[in-house]
Amino acid sequence: MRLGVIGAGAWGTALAQVAAGGGDDVLIWAYEPEVVDAINAAHVNTPYLPEVPLSPGIRATGDLAALADREALLVVTPAQHLGRILATLDTDAPLILCAKGIEAGTRRLMSDVAAAARPGSPIAVLSGPTFAREVAAGLPTAVTLACADEALGQRLAHRLARPTFRPYFSDDVVGAEIGGAVKNVMAIACGVVEGAGLGQNARAALISRGFAEMTRFGLALGARAETLAGLSGLGDLVLTCSSASSRNFSLGMGLGQGKPATELLADRRTVAEGAFTAPVLVEAAREAGADMPIADAVADLLAGKADVRAVIDRLMSRPLKRE
């Protein structure tokens, strides 16, 4: 199965490395001409994944139409641009969605965005606890690959599987997507805890209560509890809430240190998806009747509606209740 990758940031490049490990050539689309040149000339993505030698089987292009003959596409664009980019494609090939977020304005999950943009393409979702540099370096990683069509999902899982990259199949697309979207917002909250020096007790409490929020929201939208407790939910939550290597966690650290969100977001070449997801998640949760006080607090911090001390006091003074 000849694969293409749409998006040559760190994660897209790491997935291209995984895909090329099967011996087939992989074509990756990059927006920036300098990224195309670096991958083709030096087999390295200097701006996004420096010091990781890439497989010679990876070729880069700046022409999105060049991916039209690929048998399946890994879509690794930022969540808020996914619909626009897919609408320019001319293909009915399966789309493996790797962006984690909820579309602003419409509150649609990425699978719904993709289905509207490319109604003829089968949809799968790849999600789980993954730092791009570790995946590209061949360190052991396990992920969820969710697809409503089990036969197609199994084919895609076997195409991507490597000795150090293990996909677990699921047919719960909604659950896999919700885990990936919500964990980004919770990672910002955990970064705030770190930046404000609130201690390990607070972080552990936030991870566990954040998982409770993820579960409430997911179940309200039809996800399965076992999916949310798996790699794409709890697994991804634990990883991104525990390391400054996470873009969302490092954004939260800056907020916890008192820096304004506008300054922190303006200074980033890569995207902290949780910053865009938080306000949309809050709206979607209210519509679904799911109580998400941590997500509310993160959205208020990002919007400048409250400072760190105010949101901590608000969370800690909530009415006592049964766990």
C-alpha cells in the first residue's frame, strides 16, 4: 500500500519514517519550500525534526495534487486547517486522521470534518501517546488505529506496524478522537500546575479528574469507556500531562509562570492544539450536558478572563461530592 502524508511537521515526518520502514516509498507534502528541499536533498527535516536522519524512501513535495495517486493518506495537518486542505484534494483514498482537536465554529470532530470535505473517502483515526522524536528514532510506541470498517482498519494497522510501532485496532472512531482532543486541554492545565509550582499532588489530582472529564464528555457523545481508558485516551493523557516535551504542557507552564497567552502563542512555530480546542470543547461540553470544570478553567486562562490563582481557588472550592 503506497502511502502519502499530508503535513510535514514533526509528527507528520515521524509517521512518514514509520511508513517508509516497510520498504515502500512515502510521499510527504510540506507547506514550506525549505522543508521540501531539506527532506529531498539531505534526508532531514531541519525546521521540525532536526538531527533525525530520515529514510531515503521518503520524498517531499510542495504540490498537494501529487498525492492523488496514493492508496491511503495520513493527514497530519493542524486540526483547524484540516477541512480546507482536504477540500482541495482529488482522491477517494482512505484518510488516516492524525490531527487532534475539534473544529472551531462547527464543533465537529475531525472525522466529521473529513467526511464532509471528502465524502467518498473511508475514514480512520490514529491516536495515542506519541512524541514525534521518539517515534522517528524507533523507540517503542503503541497507538490506537480506529476505523468503522474493520477489514480496512486491519489492513491499515498491518501496513503501519513495525517492530517498534504497534497499532491496536478499534472501531470506536469517536472515542479515539475525543481522547486526543481533550488530553491537549488537560495537558495545558498540568503545565499550569508545573509552572505555578503547585506540586506533584496537584498534578496527579488534575490528571485523574481530567480523565473523569474526558470520560463524561466522551460517553455523552457516544464513545465507549474502554476506548477512553486505552491508549488514545488515558495513555495519551498521562504522556502529555507529564512532560515539557508536550507543546500543550509547555504552553501551560508559561501560563502558570504568569505569561500572557497571546505572547506564548505568538512565539510558537508549532501548534499547541489545546489552545484552539479549549473554548470549542467548553461549548461542546455544555451542549452535551457534560460538566468539565478543568476545561472551563483552561479556556478562561487562555482568554485572559481569570488568572492562575483565581482558577485554582475556583476549582478547589467547588462543592464536595461523591467521586
